Amino acid sequence: MQHDARLWQVMVLAGILLFGLHSLDFPLLLNVMVVTVMSGIFSEYLFCALCRSTRTPRPLSATISSLSVLLLFRSSAAWVYPVVIILAVASKYFIRWRGRHWLNPTNFAVLLGTVLLPGWLSSGQWGHLAILPLALGGLGILVLLRAGRLDSALTFLILSSVLECARILYYGYPHPVDIFVHRLNNGALWLFTFYMLTDPQTAPQARWGRILHASLVALVSFYFAQWWYWKDTPLWALLFLAPTVPFLDWLYATRNTQPVSCSSQPVTVQPISQEVSSMQKQFVRVTLLLFSLVLLWPSLGYSFCGFYVARADAKLYNSASQVVVVRDEDKTVITMVNNYKGDLKEFAMVIPVPTVLEKEMVRVIDPKVVEHLDAYSAPRLVEYFDPDPCMVAVMEKESRMIAQAPAATVGKMRDERAASLGVRIEAEYTVGEYDIVVLSAKESQGLETWLKQNDYNIPSGASQALAPYIRNDMKFFVAKVNLKEQGKSGFTSLRPLQFAFESPRFMLPIRLGMINADGPQDLLIYFLTKQYRVEVTNYRNPKLPSDQEVPPYIKQEFTKFYTDMFRTATIKENSQAVFTEYAWNMNWCDPCAADPLLQQELETLGVWWLGGSRERMAPGTMPWPGGGAVQAFVTRLHVRYDAQHFPEDLSFKITQDASNFQGRYILRHPWTGVASCPAGQEYLRQVAQRQEREAQTLASLTGWDLQQIRTRQPKLATVSEQGWKEQIKSLFKK
């Protein structure tokens, strides 16, 4: 038992899971984790008995698969986790060839869970902090305990690194070293390399067979990512190449195989150190005990209520850019809100797009619709007023609504010197106050020259940033202000520009905005999808600290509080995270910083799937202002980025998470009246403790001085202990 590599692997994976729960805020509850592990162990014994296998059950293997599922897979439904691990264990017994299961159980189950069940793979959950424990833990298993699969891991890492370097050099990305390091700084990649690809039961037996298999996985993964724009491509590559493993083993006549199937007899069993029966009995006992505890474990409930009093919308940031993205399948509508300040003659906007945009797919809209969406999804401050501790109080709520409609016009423009510079004008027109040109180019220097010759005010050296997009065969959506049309529009500022296209690429280019930036920039991204939350895949995507109780005086300083809180959260994430500020179905809100958007407003933002039908509301929910339910889910992301910490554009995926989240900060005003009853005296003690917790929370969130926070807390009446005489007098007065 002391030489069993699986025992060490269980310890390492459990340690990484605890690290994720403590430092990376993995959204896993204790009862979900315990039920998942216990389901894996129970199913191991169950399928072993059903198949009448000649081998003994292997609870350690089932535990490894369970921990891997918890590390890789995410679902908003607790029942999905045990189902996935049962599928994983079942695949070991029922999908076999020549004595071995040829599908990696965890890989097969989590991918099946993303296709058939409400789950997804959260590759952006790790961040830079997870790399060290994942890499060192994996090397410890492969080297120190001699699991014999280091060749697979090194082959995959080396070939993947070579392909990544070739891609970076070919596309001509600026700061290539930063991009390469960022690509390797991916916890999901290391987890796959050391804990899935190297599984002894599903890797080829011959060394050069393993090297060939790992090479194919790296190549197919690279192909899926670069040409099909898939996410989590190593896992899909491993699944599709699984049939090559039994083929390679058969081809090279590997002798060390396991029993063929449920009814097969063992041929020659490789001595991987079997578990002893005493260990199995201990696992069963612990399983029964933990499962019983989970059934009795209390579930916590959270409510979102209170008086809404303030919000942290885009107005808090002088240089914040706003983008609204409507996405379903491969169809995308993007609304760019211009925060340009200066002479309109100097305005120029260059946006890489995957295809040529038709004139009918571009328009301008009223900015008030975006302002309404910003207000609806903004982090908010709510307050409660403690009732008289000797009585019961009642509170009410407030809400408000904004609604506007879109507008658009048409036109065109032309330039004849493009061909000599390798630039082709794919389309040209005028929309509202913007002159639009859609360009393709053969080389970046010619594109930069053309833009400058045609009075587009772009910074010098832009060609280096443009080059990767040209190599990616992307087009360029270029806009400048038509002063004549601007004067006719009657708007004093530029309206948001909206365009639509179809493409499997789900990304947002941010690198061009860093060319002439004088410091970090804030970007607010609002996603509108049918029913699920959107998350970032190539950067860490934590949720903003929320549901924190802070001192009541923050009501007058909410702007300073929120900006300092966001700055502190960004620093804690090493300035390399995209924060989720809001995720909620448009049907309702609680509390409402603004009313949900009307159907007309959603259609103005590009939501095309609403039609005329509306579903019935679920009981107990706040009705949508348009009447009936609306199929639209809002995700609000906030990122503060610069070239040093964000070397790549943002890449996204739609999860299968429909759970609600909002950045919410709570004020609790203490009772200021007379609290003479015994309950009132106890209340004063509790409030004093609560104020200390609020002060410490505020200091932790913002970095403010704790002592200064304490001095600003309201003073409470002193708690007086009644002596014997006072108690008798109170008693005699009754």
C-alpha cells in the first residue's frame, strides 16, 4: 500500500481541491463534494458486483475520478455531480477492449456532462496561483512514485509549447513571451497533462506508443483550437483519440493487459499494487458515515432583499468603455459605446471583426438603452433598519424604470489608393453620424499607412498590433465621424454603434485599445444570452465580493467605497482577473437598481429571439415590465486591463449556469430608540459585535485603516446590568 501511486494522487488532488476552495473560491458546497466522492466509491463496488469482475473493487481509483470531476466540472444543479461520477465509473466496466477500459473515465464523463447535462468546464477558474501546486503535485506523482508516464506528459507539453510558439510567431503578436507564458499559465492545462493524459489504465503500454499518442493529442487539440475555435480542446482531443490506444496496444502486442470485460478472464495483470481488504472495509465504513452526515447537513438559504439606495454604474469611471454583446450559437450582435472626449474630427475607431459586415447589419442606437442596462445590472447598496427589539417592524421596497427607442440612418464613402497598399475596401457606407469602411489587408504596415492617409487618427506603431488580426484573416470595421450627419442628428455626443455577424469565434479584441493608453483601463461588458451566464475562458473569472455588511456611513461614500473595493479585489488577483458583477434573468430583480428592460429595449440591443410570445411567470417572482416572462439572461463583467497583465484578447464561453448573482453591499442601521427591555439589552450587545465585524469587513474589502473606520461607527447606548434591587423594582411594577 505504501508504494501505491494512487494514494499519493488522492492526497494531491484533495489538497488542490482544498486550495481551490480556500484561495480560488470554487463554488462547491461540502455536501456536494462528499456526495460526489461517496457516489464514486459506491458505484465502484456496485458495478464490480454486477459485472462479477475477477478483480477487487478499487475505491482509490473511484476517489481519484471523483476529485477530478470536482476540479474540472461545474454545474448549478447539485444532482449533476454524482450522475457524472457514476457515468465515469460505469465507463470503466462497460466500455472495454482487450482487457482494459480505453476511455479515460473522468474525461469521458465530464464531456458527456457538458453535452447532455446542465454542466460546463470552467477553464478560467484557476488563475496564476494554481499552477505551482498542480505542476509540482503532478511531477511528484510521475517522478517520485515512478508511475511510468512521464514520457506522455513531457511529449504533450513540449509539442504543445512548440506549436504555441509557432502560432505566436506566425501571427506576429506583440510581447510574444508574455503571451506564451500566459498560455502556459493555465491550471486546466496542467491538470489535464499530469492527471488525465498520464492515466496508466488509458495510455498505451509501449513507451513510443505513449509518445505517439501524446503527440496526436497535442496536434488535434491545437487544430480544434485554431481552426474550429473550440474551448477545452485537450479534453476533446483525448476523447476522439481514445480508440487509438487499444489499436496501438494490439499493434505492438503489449502483454500486460487487464481482463477484457465483465465476463472475461484475466490474462496477465500488471502489478500496480492492489488494495488490501482492510483498506476496502475502512473505505466502506467511512463512506456510510459521511453519507449519513451529508443527509443531515443543513442547507443554507440566501435572500436578496432590502431597500435599494445606491448603485455603482459606469459613471463611477471616467475612462470606462462599455460593450453590449448579444450571443446565441454562432450569432453575435455587438454594441460599442464610445466614451470619446475631444474634437470629433480626431475620432477614429478600428475594430477587428471575423467577416465583412453588410450595411443592413450595422446601425446606431440611443445611448439611454445601454444606460438602462448599466443601471439594471450595476452593483448596488441596500439598507435595512433594525426594528425596535421590543417590537416587530415592517419594511417596503422601491423601484423605477427607464425606456427609450433606437434610431438609425444610412450613407457611404470611398478611397482609391487602397490597392497600392495591399488594402481592399470590402464595404463602405454611412450609418447615423459614422462613416463606415470594412477593410481587409495583406500586411499591417500598409493598413496603418492607408488609415493615416485617409485621416483616421490612429497612434503611430499601430501596425504591430494590427498584424495578428491580419494573419488571422480578420476584417477591420473602421469608423470615423461624419460631421455633417452629426450636426443633423441632434445628439451632442456620439451614439453607440451596433453591428451583427455570424462566427464561431466568441471573443472581444482589447489589444488595440492599449496602444496609446496611459494606464489601466476599465471595461464593462454586458452579455445578453437566452438563459445562461457567460464566463471568460483565458483569464481567471471570479465573482465580485458580495453580500458583505458594511458600516451605514458608506451610504454617503459609496463611490469611494466601490472604487477602492474594486481596486483591492483587482490587486488580490494580481491584476489578471475579469470580475463577474451581475448574473440574473431579465424576468426580475431583487433588489432592483432599475426595472428590467422592456422587450423593445432588448430588441434595440439586438436580442432577436424574443418574437411576440411570452412565457408565464413562475409564482412569487417580480413581473417583467413588458408583461409575462422574457427569455434573456444578463451577465455583467468588469475588467481593469493593461498591456502588461492582459497580453491576449478576451475569450468567452456560454456556461449552463442559470443561478443568480449580484454585487450587493448591505447597510444595517441600528435601532436608536429606547431599548429598556431585557431583549433590548441583548440587542445592544449583538449590535456592538456586528459593528466590529462590519469595520473589519470594510477594512478587508477596501484597504482602509481599521482604527479610523471604528471611530466613525455610531455610538450605542451602554448596556447596563440590572442589580438585584432594580430587578425587584421592575418585577413589582408589573
